[in-house]
Amino acid sequence: MKTLSIDIETYSDQNLVKTGVYRYVESPVFEILLFAYSADGAPVRALYHFTPLKGLQLSDKEGAYTVSYRQTGSRTVEATIRANTLMKAVLFEARALQLNPSDGYFDLLPGQEKSVTLEFVEPIGAEGVDGAGIFVTALNGLLGLPSEQPVTKNVE
């Protein structure tokens, strides 16, 4: 390993720029909210939340994420999601019967993107990805929000 990138999200009632780091962290309300790391430019592999889940400010507003789908085989779809806010326990689901996704219940930092392979038991029908009924759920309350574009514009 040559490079270790670390992201530490914190909160304090003190302005870090005006008061400096010591006063910022010595505040009685100082908290470490999140710790994430990446080795050698790899995707972020671990997120540690130090704030109880109910204390996290998870946005449930439309536009909190964008998602695109690309059919990669007769029974597989690659779903790519990009978070515009902290997202907790993200999961792709589908009305059509599917096997377990390649990754489920993951977290995303703002600006982070992740691709997941969805494998269906039956071949995807003539209607393509639109007919598979894929949607996103997360603890944010982001239930089935549409992607920025209709799914058919994301299918190759």
C-alpha cells in the first residue's frame, strides 16, 4: 500500500477556521460522525458511523441520488447509483424474481458512486430493464425515486 486516503466527518458548534482545531475539538458538543478510508485509490471500503442512526441527518428529498441501469446479459443488469447526500443501507430490489445482488445494504458518501450487478432467475423479457421493475431502497426513506433519466435511456 502506497497511499491511504482518510475522510473524517465531524461536528462542532465552533467554527474551525475562526477558532482553530483545539477549540473545535474541545467543544462539549464535538462529535466524530463518520470515518471512511480508501487504499491506493480503491473505492471506499468501510464506513464507520459514530453517531447513533437516529442522530444522522439522512435526506429523503428527491434528487438525493441518481441511478442508471444497463442490461449486461440476458439475465443480468448493472445498476449504478451516485449519492448526492449520505445514504445508509442502500439496496436494489426488483418486482421480478432475482438472485442476491452482488452487493446489498451498503452506505454511500455524498459524491460517491457504486455499481451493483443484479442477476435474475429468468431471462429479462422483451421490454428489457423497464419490465424488470428495479427500484432503490435505503434507510433515508428513498423508496423508489426515479433516476434522472427514464430507464430506457440508460440501457445499452
